Amino acid sequence: MAFAGSPAPDVAAPALAAAHAAGAAAAGAAHTKPSGARFELGRAEVEPRRAFFDAGRPIRLRYRFSARRRLDLVIRVVRVADRKTVRRWVEHGLAPGRAHVRRWDGRRGDRGVPADGRYELRVGPRGHRGALAGRFDFHDHRFPVAGPHGYGDRFGDPRSGGRVHEGQDLPSPCGTPLVAARGGRVQARGYSDALYGHWVLIDGTATGRDYFYAHLQAPSPLEDGERVRTGEPVGAVGMTGNARSEFCQLHFELWPHGYRHGAAADPAPDLRAWDAFS
């Protein structure tokens, strides 16, 4: 005889356990696979395949998908090396069968800039791992000399009057195009007959660094305060200033905390790294 408040007979336990297991399985399935949506990523394209932060051409994903109904889709930028998501968007109420576009400016969700490396874009409904839409290489700088070049006088070399060399010289034929190693805003430009010749100083975007380019062939085409993107022209290699008695070259300086705020840094390690992929 069962008394009030006593447990149900043991015969009901298996049925309850089975029902609980089925519910848990259904919940798990709903989390990993969108129930009833039948999402499938169709044609997808990522451009460019080699992207630079703050370049004039942002990373662009174009894609189509099939499904039984409109869906909210999650798009993620994932670093291939460690599978870490660096940027995420939710696109609401997208229609299947149509072309959709998502652009990325190269910033993380916290507005910082992710590390150089191989990345991929994934697309899928909430709770879905996301289908691979494409991969690309991402770099936060590019090499400033867009042509043949070498490595000349180094950072720290002694100079007349007790000075030291505050940059890296990059010999290159006069007239070789020079591009912004990092996008930013022109902080100043000018001419120094005794030292730098024609020069331009750029305050880098999303960094405390300033970038100094000297011995330009002619005044930079950029104006004070003008916005410039990574890889856009800043001038041409020349031999103005005290380079007139030497050879055609770019004198490049890197200031980690802003120009003349603290000390300049040796740019050679960064230049060689950028040179390897630019």
C-alpha cells in the first residue's frame, strides 16, 4: 500500500528517467543544430585573401545560404592558430537564397587590432558551429618601400656632433613609391636641408606609434591633418637633405609613444617582418 507523501512505485522510475533523457537529448540537439531550419551555406567568397589593417579595402564576405525560413545568423572571425573568435556579429532575419555581405574593418570587438596571422570567417545560426566561408591572411602593417630595396645605416649608429642614428636607412632607386606602413593621420610634414630633406610624420591609427619618413624626392602629396590608409602613397624615395651626398634612400623612424615623446625604437625588426610578406 502506498501512503500519502511516499515516492511513486519503482515501476514509474524507468519511464521518468527515459523522459528526462529524451528531453536532455532534445535540448542538446537544439543547442548544436538549429531544429527544423535546415541551414546550409551556399556560395561564399572572402576578399582580399591578404588583408592589411586600416587599408583602403576592408575584408569583405559575400555569401548565400539555404534554409526553410528566415534566420538570425552569427558571423565570426576566427584565428586559425588557436581557434579564438576575435570578432562576432549577429545578422537578424536574413532571407535564404539571397546574396548577403558583411565587411570587417580589422578590429576586434573591443576595438583593438588582432595579431598578424591566418584567419577564417564562419557563418551559421545560433548554436551552430558555423560553416567555413573562407580564409585570409591578416597583417597590421606593410613594408613602406614598394619596390627594390636594401638595408643601410642602422639604428644607433654614431653621427656627427654626438648624435646617434634614430632610424633605419633603406636604400632604393630614386622615385620608388613609398607607402604608409600603418594608416593614420598626417601629423606634420616639412623640409630640413641640414638633415632630413623632405619628410612626413604620420600618427598611426589604433596605436601610440608615430611613423617618420625622410629624404623624400619631393614634398609629400599629403596635407597636414589628412587621413591616409595603410599602403596608400606618402611620397617617393629621394636623396634630399644630408642624403644628397650619399645615395637614394628612405630614412624610416618609429616612435612608440609619439614623435619626440620618449625615445625612438629600432625599426629594423619590424621592417624585416613586414618585408617578409609585403
